[in-house]
Amino acid sequence: MSDRHSPDVLVRYTPAERLRHWLVAILFVCAAASGLALFHPALFWLGGVLGGGAWSVVLHPFAGLAMSLAFYAFVRPLWHHNRLEPRDRAWLRAMRDVVDKREDRLPEVGRYNAGQKILTYVLAAALLALFATGIVIWRVYFSNYFAIGVIRFSALLHAFAAFVLVVGIIVHVAAAVWVKGSVAAMTGGTVTIGWAFKHHRAWFREMIRPSGGR
């Protein structure tokens, strides 16, 4: 099996990037479990992840705040890789080939394809909405500063943004499992040159240049 320094593999994610990614994942589980437990009685059992209902009430806003900050720390250094380009529109128009895994018919893409970029935008928007509305409805510290109508609207928007976030994470996980090698890249940090050439050919060409840019 090739190691990190083998010419047969490319570094996809550095240790720092992987650490930030898994920190977001852990905080998401905590925030989602506690939030869903507070959202509906039928889901109250999920609060057991954090030690019970009382702990869910206390820790949910802090877990959400920490998740937002961790997501920002993860995405910010990689944001330039997520800018939409003309080839991304061509990639989206070829969605049938994407679903059928006919990569030979798709335009070459960089580090992330259009689907990954759009999902990043969706997650970022959902987290921004959750952060803003969460401050408004954080009763212990901030809700006394807002009118009841604003609090009620924020609660509704918070629930909708949470739904979008959960669906987005499900799509993210499903896509990672669907594209073999993606999960291994986020756990081990590397991908084979064959994987890079097949799925992210423009990024592959960039990585094998003498400068070896990321």
C-alpha cells in the first residue's frame, strides 16, 4: 500500500484540514441531536447523546456556535477552490453523465466539482441563518433584546435552516460514500493518482506540475 510520500498518491487534505472537518462533524452531531430533541417530543430520546434533556437545553446553543466557527475555519482557507467557473455550468448540464459515472464525458474540474461547490454554499448559508436566528432566540442571553414577533419568526427560520442543513449533510455523506475513495481521503488525507485523474482532472494536472500547487 502506498504511503503519503509515494509517487502513486496525492495529498488531498492536510492533517489540519482533516482535523477541522471532523471537528465540524462531531459538533454537528451534538447540535443536531440536541436540537431535534428540543424540536419535537417524539425525538426527545436523541438528547441522550448529550446526557439528557436538561443538558440538551444548555449545550445546544454552544454546540451550534462552535460548529459555525469550526465550519468557517474549515471552509475559509479552501474558499477559492469553491468559486463557480464556466466549466462548472457545463458539469451541471451534464448531470445525467454525472449520475451514470461517465467521467470521460464530463468537463475537467478542479479540486471540487460544481455539486460540491453548491453544497458548500448551501451549508454556509444555512449555518449563517442558524447563527443569526440562534442569537435572537437564545433566551438566556439575547432574546430579551428582541420583540416577540422577531423571536417567533427567527424560531421558524431557525427550524427551516436546520432542516436544510441536515438534508445537506445527508447529501454530503451519501455523495462521499457513492464516490469510492472520498471517505478514505478525509480519513487518510491522500488519494491515488488514478482517483484524482478520474474525478478531478484539472486538480490532478495542477498537483503534478513542478510547482505542486494546492
